[in-house]
Amino acid sequence: MEEKTIKIILIVVILAAVIAAIIIPRSGLRKYLRMNETLFVTTNVLGTICGLAGLVLSIIMPATVIRLHLWELIILPFALIYMYWLMIADAQKKEQVLDEKQEFNMSGGAVVSWCVSIVFMGLVFSQYQNGNLSGGVWFLLFFFQTLTVFSAATLYFYKYK
Amino acid sequence: MKLGNNLKILRIQNGNMTQEALAKAIGVSRQTIISLERGRYMPSTLLALRLARFFNKPLEDVFFIIDEEQPLS
């Protein structure tokens, strides 16, 4: 796929999602917008998969991922599902769409991902210093690592804690 | 100090209510009820009170302290 095609796909999907996010919560479809357990689990599974895919691709072919905007394409499913969360919050006219345990588990996931990212970024920095890594890829590595660890840790805490 | 609860007993006494049905009635996820019953998750005061009110019981009949710590001398 060429860079131009990927850009067009991204713009069209994001535009459609934004229009849907504005229209649907104000339409008759709003009654179908409900937060549930499946959606919460799916979001975190998707976050883990997208994060892992992005992380692997950013390590093995960083230049292609940046040049072809592949990283934006990888996070697109995750971004769309979070947009759906916003639609639910908008339709229900409340900021809190999660229950207290889900919020608690997300906080736990955030703490784990913060701790892991310090170590991971230290490794990235050492590889950069040794000339094994280009400078431009650090953000992608940070972003995808955080996404993977946050989603996986949240899912683990939700199921087993 | 741990927090114990009688949620499973109360659920069964309440017409063999499922975890799903209790979760829906209280407005939380089923996983929250599972974790509460297994003693893995400590609820907020608000959630504990909502559960007690749902079962029409005093809070102490739903939640109780186990492994009481030794008082400081």
C-alpha cells in the first residue's frame, strides 16, 4: 500500500468516526449505546494486540512504519473503540461510564505501565547511545510499549484481582 | 485486616439470584461481583452501602472484618 492510499484511508475513517460520534448520541440510536463488560475487555484486548503489533513493527522496520504512516493505521482500531466510549459518555450524559472496579484496575494498569516504561526507555536510550537505534523511533516505541503494558495489565487486574 | 462478605449467601437467599442479575441491579460489572465474592476486591463505601440497601440488610450483615489486627499496646 502506498503512503497516499494509507493517508486517504486514515482521513476518511477518522472523519466518518467524528461525524458518527457527533450524530449518533443525539439520534434514536443513543439507547443502544451502553458500556458493558464485553466492551471493556475487548478494548483492552485490542489495546494489547495493537500495541504489540506496533511495537514489533517499530523494532523490525522503523523507517517504513514512520514513512508509510503505518503506526497511525495500527492504532486506528484502538482509537475508534475509545471514540465509542466517548459516544457512550455523551449519550448517557455522564462522565463516568465505567464501574469503580474497572476504574481501579485501569489505575493499576497505569502504574504498571509507568514503571515498565522507565526501564524500557532506559533500554531504548542505551541502544540509541550505542548507535543501534535511530532517534526518530523513540516515540513509537514508548507509545506502543505503554499501550501494550497498560492494556494487558488492566485486563489482568480486571480478571484476576 | 481483611474484608469478608456474605454476598453469595444473600444472593442465594434472594431467590437464587445470579451474579449477572445482581451486577445489573447494582449497576456494576459481573466481574466486580465475582471479585467481591472472592474477597479479591474491597468495595468503596458507596458500593458497600448500595449492596446493603439492595439486600435490605444492615451493612454489618453484608460485610465484616476478618483477621482482626492485634490492638496496639
